[in-house]
Amino acid sequence: MPDTQVNECLSCVDAFFLYLEQPGAPLNVASISIFEGVIPLAECSKYIESKLPMMPRLLQRVVPPPFGIGLPTWQFDTNFNIVNHIHELSLKRGTEMELKTCVS
């Protein structure tokens, strides 16, 4: 894991969007992938986790500034666990509408 002592500040634009985010109005980016066939969750998680060293930002979390003064910083999450980020769920009917409702 890269040096956990170096804390990079969010850009002003990123901090602005972070502060604009509210319950019911998230400003995050998410994705969904649909694959044919069966891919076991453990195998999928292991593959994604193997790629994380190439994308160190994904191993970090945003930490607010002390007393709310200044910009938030990126810090490596020493408690990072891939199982908190990848989830498997099953749809009852498997329709496109049910999928859209679930992920919204």
C-alpha cells in the first residue's frame, strides 16, 4: 500500500460537489454490469481486488478538515475491505424495470 502519511486535498470543485450532496440527492457515480453466465461473487471480488493497486484512489476515503476549516483530504483507509464495496443481489422477476428500480 502507498504511503499512508501523505494526505492529498480534494480539489475545490470536488469539495464543492461533496458539500452539495444531501440525503435523497446523492452526487456520486455508480455503475452496474450485466454478464452472461455465472460468475461467483468471491471470484469477481478477488479479481477486482487484484486490480486495486493500479487505482490507489479506490483504497482511500475522504476525511473532513479539522473544525470544518479548509478542504477535505484523501487518506488511505486502513480498514478497507472489498466485501464492503461489492454486492450481489437477486431480482424476483428479473425484468429491466425491476433492475432500474433496484439500482435507483
